[in-house]
Amino acid sequence: MKFRTRAIHVGNEPDPQTGAVVPPIYLATTFIQPGVGEWGEFDYSRSGSPTRKNVETTIADLESGTNALLFASGMAATHCVTMLFQKGDHIIANRDLYGGSYRLLHKICDRSGIEVTLVDVNQPEELKAALRPQTKLLWIETIGNPLMSIPNIRQCVAFAREHNLLLGVDNTFASPALCRPLELGADIVMHSATKYLGGHSDCLVGALVTADPELHKRLYFVQNACGSACGPLEAYLLGRGMKTLEIRMREQCRTAMQIAEHLSQHPKVTRVLYPGLKTHPGHELAREQLNGMFGTMMSFEVNGDLAATKMVCKSTELFGLAVSLGAVESLIAHPATMSHASYAPEARAAAGISDRLIRLSVGLEDPEDLIHDLNQALSKI
Ligand SMILES: *Cc1c(COP(=O)(O)O)cnc(C)c1O
């Protein structure tokens, strides 16, 4: 079956008892045992629940994995990966990194003696220079944030295999509709399912997907021990959102392309970062890795100072000034004070995130309305 069909049917079998076409939401936290010392498939909902299991089945399938785990948030999922390691271990991550992951790696993992080096993974010398005997994990994002950098996934797979590292890919910005890193040889796919997978800004969920049952068991052990699974209502909303993932992505990517082209012609815009534009340094790699689409996220800078930048951010009417992304509602954000505020100022500068950078998440509204909204906001400067 094709992707869109699987998104609707896998993990969504009709309820055998009632015939309901939508599986019920199981709120139960505990499950009757078949006998003393005997265990059924479920016993306690921290360890597993039927609703979570259904949605894990869907996402594992869409990512071409064998197993998935759902978490209370994307950060809980990433944290679970880092808990595979211990004092003295070392992680290499791509520099164009989600602000929350930066904070987790630099301000939480360091407390347990896990060290982190940020590099541009597309520079082989930088990668090699960062490598240590204690390096255990290479961590990348399919589309980097907020500069929309595109890491060469195949090259990262080769490097990870050569040096016996796990390769973890935060696939939030692409979603499995655009890229399936496990098919390319990655070990772990992570999602903030809060974003495209849920798609409606109404459920906070994280996910890890693997294609190796042994690795899944190690991650499950950490998840169960730490108690970071998501609740049944969130799992249900995620499953519902994923049914329309592909069609939402396709349409939102098309609109994003139109907006990126429009902005790059706009007299008040000095720079547009969108992988769909030939001027973007990651354009060729994006063409190879993203299934003919280029995502719905872009960043741009206006011809003006910080005050002008802020004026644009607060003047849009359809683009809501808010963090997060990937939903049907379009959003506008100022990375330096919002998503990347947890970076040290020098780290922000080193990562190329200027105070004048504006980020858009393009939603499912009509493209003409969105372009009109950006035009009126830009006319304020
Ligand atoms: C939002 C986000 C996260 C964190 O996910 P939460 O669900 O907010 O905890 C991680 N990575 C990326 C790329 C994100 O956009």
C-alpha cells in the first residue's frame, strides 16, 4: 500500500467488538491480569497502552521502521536517546540545531558528564576533527533550523557506520512524507509530533522510530523507567492528524514555494532562506533527499533594523506571532528572541542567526491570502 493509504489504515483497524471504524480511546491506567503471576499484553499504562500502541504502529510504518515509541513531547523523546549514554560519552550534533535540543545537550546532558560538539556535518574535516574515541552519537535534523540547512544524510550514515556511532535524525521539519531517514541507513528517527504529524496545534507528542528491535528495547527500557510516555488523548489526536499528513504537506509545500518566490522578488526583503530556491546552499541536496518537496519553513531578512524586523513580525494578521510550526495555521517567529533564545549570544552568532532573521511556518490557508498578509506587514516599514 502507498503512504497515504497506510496513514489512514495501518494502526486504525476497526474495533472488533463494535465495528467502530475509529478505534476507541482507552483511558485505563491498569489492566486485569489473566492470573497470578501471568501477564497480558498490557498491564500498566506507563509501560504500554492500546491507544498508544495503535498510533505507534502507524508512525513506525510511515517511517519504514519496525517499532516506535510515543513520548509526552519531542524533548522527552530526544532526552530518552541521550539516556542511552553515560559519563564520559560524547555526542556530535549539527550546528543548525533546534534551540530546545541545544539546551538539552548543553545544559542537561553536561550534568551527567556527557559532552557535546557542534559541527557543520557537511564539512568532512570538521566532523573528523570532532570525533573522539568516546563519541557515541551523531545527531542531525533533516532540515536545519532556522537556516534550513540540509545535511547530507548518506554521508552522515557512512561516517556513523565507519566509526561505529548511532545516527539519530530529528525528522520534524521534513516528516516521513518528505524524507524517511531509516531507509537511508539512520538508526533512530525522532519527531516532535507536535508539529506536522499532529498538524493542528492541539497535541504535544514526541516519537522515536527504529528499524532495529534490539535498539528499540534499549530505548523502551529508558522510556518505561523514566515515565515519559504520552497520554491516550494526545496519542489519539496524533493518529487522527497523521491521516492527512501527506496531503497537508504537499499543499503547504506548494504554498511555501510560492511565498518564497514572492519574497525573493520583494523590494523590502534582502535575503530568503528556503531550500526550494536555487540560491539556497542546500538546494541540490534537498532535491535528492526530500521527495520532490522543500518543506513549509523559511527564513528571511528585511531591509531595515531590528525595530523594522519586529514591526513585520507583529503586523501580520493571518501569520500568528508564535513559536512552533507545521500546523494548518501559518505562524511567524523571531528566532533570536523565541526559538533560539536559549542559545548563548555568541553561539547564535556562530550559527548565523542574526537578530534580523524572521521565520515563517506556512500553513494550509489560501496562498493568495497569505501573500497579501505578508505584503501589508512589509508595507509597514
Ligand atoms: C519543536 C521541536 C522539537 C521539540 O519538540 P516538543 O514537542 O516541543 O518537545 C524538537 N526538534 C524540532 C526540530 C522541533 O521543531
